Amino acid sequence: MIDESAIRQRFEALAPVLDERGRRRFAAAEARSAGHGGIMTVMRATGIARSTIGRGLAELRAGETPDVKRVRRAGGGRKPLSETDASLLDDLRALVEPETRGDPQSPLLWTCKSLRKLSQSLRDMGHTIGRTLVGELLHKLDYRLQANRKTREGSHNPDRDVQFHYINDRVKGALAAGEPAISVDTKKKELVGDFKNAGREWRPQGSPEEVRVHDFVIPELGRAAPYGVYDIAGNVGWVSVGIDHDTAAFAANAILSWWKLMGRKRYPNARSLLITADGGGSNGSRVRLWKIELQKLADELGVPITVCHFHPAPANGTRSSIASSRSSPETGAANRSSAIKSSSSSSRQRRRRPV
């Protein structure tokens, strides 16, 4: 008599570590050792189908040497849907091509439609497919989910390279002479208070930090406006944080603070100061208050100040001019600042270190 309970116990002990082929061969070995009626007994004890046990017995009789790298025979399993459904890839390509973006010469493309919408459209066309498979097929077609990129500027300025070479030469000259050359810019303004910010931090589970729902300015705290001053030769930076408005007076005061706390110690014998800045904002080339504040700054420091402005889009060269202004203690009140047309260096020189 065959002990069915013993077969069940052995199978339950080995089942967690057996793969498809291992279960099939275990059941076949038990059925063969049990003799007559072994197949039915093993089927009841393990729940494995009779046809599966039969295939296992055929493998044992044939003496096949199993491939340890495979569980099924080569060619086994369900065929990919892209092979059984001949029109699937063509229909998917037809759906995404009207929404496709990217350089036609580039091997990488991306689409605007979501996987859910694409899978629903394919099902409406008679295909049986889910969004996971749609994502796999899009990768196979060299599509990627990407955000758009700002690349379109204005017309190309043929003098772009000359303009930036000018600024580059001015900075190189200042550095060679041991004179201070700084780069200034206003950084991203931030709300002050318990507002939501991107990122995460370690906290006890289930107790995230509670913040405000709406990003409205708290009048008592204001908005932080960081103004950075980067010393090009020293590779160090200074940041002044204001809580009111980003004005030219604030910008000039930030430069003055840098000079008193850092610049004067590094350049005790300075005879001039060169500033590179963006063409807009509180230190813009057309802001009259900025020129007035620069003259006041030059009077207080006792050295002439030269400012070279980069135009708004140096990386792509939109048509614009570079304004270079100079303020010195000897300049009269009637001629406190003047703007002259000049040119400056290739776009490589525009990459300034962040403050």
C-alpha cells in the first residue's frame, strides 16, 4: 500500500525550494518508486496534474540531462505579444508619432501621451494589452518619458563670440594684475516660514512635519532674497540675504559687505574692482539706481569700479548688446555713470561657479 501522507509531507518540505522542473521531476520520481497506482496517489498528495507527472516520467525514461541555466525548454512559454499580434507595433507607433518630440537625427525620442492613455487607445483598436507592456514596447522603440527643454532663443548674433572674449580678456587682465574680479547675481528667492519644500528627511514613521497648505507670504517674515558675490580668483563666495525687495541698493550693499568682511583682507592694495553681472534684475545694465549705487560704492571704497554685463541668453546668442559701465571716485555728479557698447568671450566663459 502506498503511503500518501508520507509523499505529501516530503512534497510540502521541498516545495518552497523547487522550481517548475524540480516539482515535475519530484512527482515523477515518487510515482515511479510507488509502482502501480503511483501517478494517482502522487496527484492527490501534491495537487500536480497527471499530465505534468507524465511529462516528468518521460524525461526520466529518456535520461535527459537538464540545462541548469534554464527551467523550460528553449522556445517554451508564451510568445511575446509583439510577435503574435502583427499590427501591434505599427498601431502603437502611429499613436505616438503625432505626439513625438525630439531631434530626428537623435536615436532617443520621447512622447507626451501617458501609458494609460496609450494602452486604452490600443484596446479600443482591438488589442489586448496593458500599460506595463506598452512601456516595454516604447523602450524597445527607443522612446523615453522626458520633460521639455528650453532651447529656442532668438536670432543668432554674429558678434557673440567677440563680446564674450572681451569680458574674458578684462577678467584675465584683472586676475593677472592681482586686482579683485567678482561675479554677482541674485539667487532664487525663497519664502520664509513653515512652507513645503522638495526633499525628505529622517523622522519617526507616520509623523511627517506639518507645513502650510498655501504658499502665501507671511508679512512678518517676508521673502528671503539671496544675493551672491563670487570671488573668481579666490574661488570663494559671499551671500547676503535680504527679507525685503531685491533692489540695486541691496545689491550694492551686498558687495560692500563682501568687501569689508572678505575682499579687503584678500586685496589690501586693490586699485580697481571688476564686476561681471547679468543684464537684468537689480544689477541690470539699464537700471539707473544701480549706477548711482555703484558710484556711491566707488566713493566709499576709493577705487574705480568697472561692470561688464552679460546679455540675457549667452548660451544661444540672442541679439543683444553688452553694457560696460565704469564708476570712479573722480567721476563728477553730472557724469556719475556711462554705458558704452562693447563686446565679450565665448559661451564657455559664461559658466560661473554657483555661489
